[in-house]
Amino acid sequence: MLPAPTVDRISLADVLPSCLHSLRAEDNRCGLAQSNRIVLVLVDGLGAAALRGRAGHARALSAASGSPIDTVFPTTTAAALASLTTGELPGQHGLVGYSVLDAANDRIVNQLSGWDDRLDPLTWQREPTVFERAVADGFSAVVVGPARYAGSGFTRAVLRGAEYRSAASVADRFAVAASWLRESGPSGILYLYIPELDSVAHALGWESPEWTERLEEVDSEVRKLAAKLAATDGMLVTADHGIVDVPPRSHVLIDTAPDLVAGIRFVAGEPRCLQLHFEPDLSETHADVLVARWRESESDRSWVATRAEAISAGWFGEVSPEVAPRIGDLLVAARKNIAYYDGRTAKSTSLAMIGQHGSWSPAELQIPLLRFGALN
């Protein structure tokens, strides 16, 4: 049986809309109390399981109130952050993976860094952001992150409506947040992005000493900012996805099985959740044979689902007809501790990655939602 989202469980897509409702003193999905200013800290790659595993190194985070929630599928940054900032699932906002099919230009596009003049962020990401709605209501909306992301296509797709303030280090970003809390002006939301843990996890694994050092740094800054919150200030700490460590010996090279790649035009998605696009002239009979080959080969270690099956199971939420072609004809989502690569095209930097995510395991799917200050 295929996994499916738990529809009555709070998800990452509920978090930022709940913050806006908190500012309006309205009931909200996350049960947040009223607050005048909210700092939302997003720690890229901080899964609930990893946080529990390093609780002794993150005492402020571990002592905070809150409980794990689910991120969206696929458990990857592009899909998750778009869901966070729009309040919609990937089947609506359209960022359905790390790399996806741009059918109009017959190519695969990296959703984080592959934006160009053939892909308009304002139309490819199809939904208004919560920041745009907040500003329209008279609230302030601020994003704090590294300078290198300020003008990116991904930023214009998912963070539009907010004022972007650049800050180099984790400590610098928290300093900007502390200053914003004391600024005059309207109530609002500040979104603070921390990519450092995810970067270290990809390179060295979340179980590395270097990842733990980064977690300690974040925990220290959270503790210091929590102490500065006024009675009407709130802070949330969450993540876009969790992570699992996959050693190189657990890589699966799909090109070593010619029957599995014959008839495939594009390999998209991510190593733990392939999205395979068939050749457009592939007959229905040959497509069925290809699906059967993948199921016979991989079903003992992955969920293998056609696009129709994945949509029916609710993997992407309700899927717009415009978004559906971006999803692979066949999806292969890892159940075991493996990662798939196409050895013909995989870059050495990708093959060297230890930390991985994208599939349905609890370590990837479950993320913290921790509350401080007025949001307790």
C-alpha cells in the first residue's frame, strides 16, 4: 500500500497562515494565541528525530513547548518552503520537487537554482504568498537570510511580498530579528532562514560533530532571542524537512539496469524520490511494461507509484491540471536507507552527499514546531 498524508494532522502548510491569523486575533489551525510580532525561524533540515537524537546539545529547543508536525511531500526544500509561504500543498503552488519538468521547454529545471528567463517565478509558483496577504492587511512582512538568496528566482517565487534583509551569519540574522522586534511600525511577521545545518548534513551527515556544532549555535541564538521577547512577541521554530544519512555504499545506480531506463526521457526529483518522465512517444503498452519492471525491481525497498496513483493517494494534495504534467509519470520513493542516482548524469558533488531527504520516512517527514513567548 502507498503511504498517504494524515489529513487531520497539522502540516507545515498551516504554520504561516496561522501566524497571520494570530496577528488578527483569529482562531487558527496551529492554535496560536494572539501576538503582535512573530519571528518564524526555519532551520533547514532539522527533523524532529534528529533534534531528539541531539537533545543534550539543544536544551532551549528541547525544553520548548510544542510537538512534531508533518512537512509536505516530497520532503524537499523547494516544495516545503513554497507550502510554508503560500499555505498550499505542492499540487497547487506547483513546486513539486527539487527538480521538475518544464514541459514547455522540454527540460528539467532545478527549483532552487535553475531559474532563468524562460521560467517566470511570478507565474510558475501559482499562489499568492502569506506575506502578500499580510501586507495587504496592513501588517509588516520581513525575510532575513543570506545575501546570496536575496534576488534569486526561488526567492521571487516563494517570498514575494516581504522585505528581504540580508545577514551573513546565524548570529547576524538573529540580531536583525531582535532589532526588528523593537522597531516602531505595524505588527507583523519576520521569517528567519537558516540553511547551515542542511548544508553540513548534505556534506557530512546529520550525525557528524560539525552538524551538532551548528545545532548548538542555533540553540544558543534561539535562547538569547527568546529572553528578549516582549509580552506580546512570539517566536516559532520549525523546519522544511528532516534528513537521513545514506552512505555511498547504499547508492543505487539506475543506469546499470538498462531495462529500467529504456523509454525514460528525464530523471527528475531527488535521490530519495525519483520522478521519471517517459518518452512522449512511448506507447501505453511499453509504458505499462516499464512500470512493471520498476515494481519488480524496486518494490521491496521503495514505493513505486504512477502519477495517477500518487495523485489519488494525496501525495501532492489536490493537484491542479496545470501542475500535473510537472509530476513524473512514475515516482520511486525510497523506503529503505538508499539513494538513487543516474550514473550517466550524476555530478560528483551529488554523489558525495551523505545527508538525504525527499521520501516518506518519519525521519524525513516529521519536523518540530516549537513555541516561545506569547505563542506558548
